[in-house]
Amino acid sequence: MTILLWLIPVPIPFRVTQTFSQHPGYGKGTDFGGDNMPIYASRGGRISQVTNEFVYPGNPGTGYANRIVIDHGLSESNKALVSYYAHLRSNTVVAVGDLVNTGDVIAYSNNTGMSTGPHLHFETREGNVPFNHYPYLRSTPEEVDTGEPPEPLPEFPALPKCKILAMPYLNIRQRASITSRDVGDIYAGKETGVMSATWVGSDLWLQIGYDQYIAMIYQNNIYAEWIKEN
């Protein structure tokens, strides 16, 4: 496991309502209680997922609901290192592809999804496996960015973008398959960054975030188009 320092993602003083060891199942992390708290990027990186307005009338939402994922590059073990921020308000202040520094405000806490009270669920993963970051939390960005081992911000190339054509919206799937779990919607006219593209037979799927895929071409129908950079 790569040992890195992480910024406490909420204002100090803070209140922990559930620890890593108290979380059941897969979504292990730290819960910080409080409503409308500013949420800080715990390390520098690139925004790789923004799931916004994932709560519909009559439906309290699913799982993490409004959430942000930051890509921190590869760990020393050559595995993807990411941080999750969940149960957020819908008025997030970042978009997919944005570069953020340690300590930048990225969102505000709320009570969306499967939550019993307003809080931030903060999670770190290496190779998509959650690990306990709590012993390595620090109170200032300077402590994180100058801590040992040194970890410079990775160089992230600009993401290619596409525009959604489907009316009124296009389903976001957890995997590159129409039968995979539906994890949200992206509306017509929305522009989004594309992390990768994958052909599945004659269908073309675009990865727009961790565990987020949309069909660009499905059964010969076109649901999104590439945006040409000037």
C-alpha cells in the first residue's frame, strides 16, 4: 500500500460520525458530520467524475448520490489512486477535467442518497480498493504537499470532449454494457470529458468517469458526438 498524506476534507474542528472500521461492505471510508460544509480536495489531481442532481422526485437516490471523484495519478504500485466525496449538494463547483490543488473547495456537504443525516462520506482507493487514510490525515495543504514521500502532481493531458445528443437524456452505466447498472443520467446538450473509448461489438462506449460509461453508438444509433478543439 502506498503511504501518502491527505488533507482533512472538511473545516476544523470536525465531527467523525463513522470510521473506516465501522463501515460495512465495500464503501469503506470516513464520515464527517455536518450540513453545507465546504469540501476540500484532499490531494491535488484531476476531477474524473461529477455526479450531480442524482436525486429524483419521489426517489431518495442511490448509494453515494451526488459525488465527486479526484484522480491522483498512479501509486508506487502502478495502481490508480483516487478519492471519493459523496452525499453532496448539487451545486458542485468543479467539472470533469478540472485540475485542482490540495485544499481547493470542490463542493458542499448534504444528505443525498443512502444517508441517515447530512455528512461527507470521504473515501480513498488504490486500484479501486478502499484503504484507511485516517492515520495520514493532516490539517493544512502545506503538510500534505511537502510530506514524505514526495508526490508531485501528475501531468494530466487535456481530456477529449463529447456532446450529448440523446433527448432528453442519456443513461450513465457502471460498465460498458446496456445491461449494466444505471448510475445516473446526462442531459442533452451537456459537454463532458472522455477518459477512454471502447468498442463492444458494433457499439462504442465512452468512459466519462470511474464506473461511469455512456453509449456513443448503440445499435447503429448515435447518442453523442466528438467536440473538435480549435
